[in-house]
Amino acid sequence: MERITATYYVETPLDPEKAAAVLAGEQSSGTFVAVPGETEDLKQRFAARVEHVKYIETVNVPAIPGLDTGSSQYHRAELRVSWSLENFGYNLPVMISTLQGNLYEIKQFTGLKLMDIDLPESYTTHYKGPAFGIPGCRELTNVYGRPLIGTIIKPSVGLTPADTAAIVEKLAAAGIDFVKDDELMSATANSRFDERVDTIMQVINRHADKTGKKIMYAFNISGEIDEMLYRYEKIIKSGGTCAMLSINSVGVSGVKKITDQGQLAIHGHRNGWGMLNRHPLLGIEFPAYQKIWRLAGVDQLHVNGIQNKFWETDDSVVRSIASCLTPLGNQKLVMPVVSSGQWGGQAPETYRRTKTTDLLYMAGGGILAHPMGPAAGVVALHQAWQAAVDGLSVEEAAAQYKEFASSVEKFGKA
């Protein structure tokens, strides 16, 4: 029978082999004490298996509270544990409960992080993955050979539909590819969802009729299931091409219900990510996280950005981009969304470290707060990415491009 294997980074005051056995038992057929029904035949078929334990180091202070053994030695190790597909079948919520559920509660661990998931071929066949992915998003926006350039409507909340549409009109004239609602924006007292969609799409459709270029706007439809389905249909009827979901808030079943509709590209916003990842010995790493959401069918997924405004390191961002661009069966690749304090100045380093333009490159203030206006902000990002691909430094690009030089003057000295 096919098996799913999870890799964990753990810390424990016990022998790591013994702690691994506790994890395998707790997350499959066992419990804290032997029970009559747990026969050898049952265990042979359904018990999780410890496939590998690799000792890493010993430290003197626990990462998080756990079992008090009176020891001042806490051992860190890599564990690989596998489960038969018979345990949960093709059921993402139960797979998640198995691979990252009560195991975080096990007191024998003073640290535990899910690092990666190895999936059998049938899983990536059963789940179709992104309906659009990178190729579909490029086709919808007619952007090839460079990153999609995007921005976020700011202020996040408080603008009326007319205010928002006015910003979109300026961005459209500047050649923007993608615009999205902030994750904080769904429907406010002065910006009801239907009115906002109608007002914005009038601008986008009029611009498309005139120029042939249709901006992808990600309307935030996050909410209850029926509400999300209604909003999804509203976007389709208005001529839109994309919907945004706050995936950690909506949950995997809610996300999959929406992606199964298959008519809009789905922008997966990972707000709440820090709660899941920020501690080095608790939570989940992005290589595992992104596989779950690719199975659920998101087409675009946030990865933070180089030299971002948050806590995440550049190395982590680079690994995240690479994991999105690593094939998962025959599914379409999910498009990495680079965001968080981005402006053109990070483009050369982003390209140097990733060697890819298969990105949605998002700049909020980097476009909207450009000294020469939002239109120049869009131009500056195009210039920055052309310079990055051409191998120019920030200084060389500033000497060549007026709008980018203005960006450097504004953002490069912050």
C-alpha cells in the first residue's frame, strides 16, 4: 500500500528513537497504554512507521516546555515517519490532522516542526492541483518572459468603491498586470462587496476593451462557504478573472470548495504564517505547507520577499520560491507571490538568488508611494526587473532609468 512520509525536526529530553516511537503510536493506532483491540495484525496494517532518525545536536535549554525529566540535555534530531494511505485515504483534513495534529501536544517533545511531506503518485493524481497555476495566470494576463507586476490597494480599508476604482484606473494606464484587495478588506460600511466589484470591473473592462490588456484583480472573497460561492459568481458575472482567499482563515476544505469551481484563478494569501512558522522548533516549514495548498488547488501563493519588512530571512524566502517551482506530480506549478516591503531595489538580488521570472512581484507602497506617482512606480518595477535579468546592479540601473532612480532615492535610503 502507498505511504505518505513526513519529515520532522524535533527536540526531546529522551532518546530520539524512543520519542519517535511515541509520535508514531500517538498519530496512528496507539495511545499512552496498550489496549485490547490493538492486535499485531492491526498494527502491521495501520501503525505509523519510524523510517529514519538522524541525531543533530544536544542543547542545554528546551525550545518550548515539555516533559520534565530533570535532565539538562535536550536532543535535536530529524525524524521520518510514514503512514499507510489506508489510514485516511484521499482526505486532506484528516491527512493534516495525522501529520500535524496532536503530535504537537506530545510532552516527550520540547520542539517539533513539520519540515516536508513526501506524497505518493496517486495523491498528486487524485488532487488535480492548481487549475491555472503559472501557465494559466500568464495566459489570463498575457504576460510572458517576465514577472507579473502587481500591487495592493492601500489604504487597506476605508476607501470607497469609487476611490478604489480611481486608483485602479491610474494603475491600468501605467500598465499594471495585477491588483488585489488587502487581506483586511472584504466588505466595509462604505465599500460593499458587490458595489466594489461592479465599480472596479467597469474600469478594468473598459481598459481591456480599449487596449486588449485585462488586469487581473484579486477580490477578497474570504468568508463563510455560501458567501464565498456567491462572491465567486459575482466576480465571474462581472468579467473578473481572480479571487483571493485568506487560506489559513478559510481552511483547507473551504479553499478546496472554491478551487473546485475552476473558473477563477485563486490567489492564496497566507496571513497568519508567522504563527505557524516563526518559532524555529514549532509549526510547519514552507516546503510542507505549500504542498498542502497546492493539493487544495491554489494558483498563487505568498512567499514573502527578499529584504522584506517582516522577520523572515532571505534564505527562507529563496527556499520557499524554489519549493513552489518544484514539480508536484504532473500538476501545474503554483505561482510564487513575492511581497512585503518590496520595491524595485530587491529585484536584482531576487533574480540573482532564484534565477526565475516565474513570479508575481507585488509592491504596495513601492508603487503607490513612488515620488513621481503610481504610474511611475509601475514603470520603475519593469525597469528594475529588466535590469535584474540584464545583470545590472541597483546603482547601474539607477544610472540608466529615471523612474527607477527616483525609487532608489525614495526607498533605497530608508
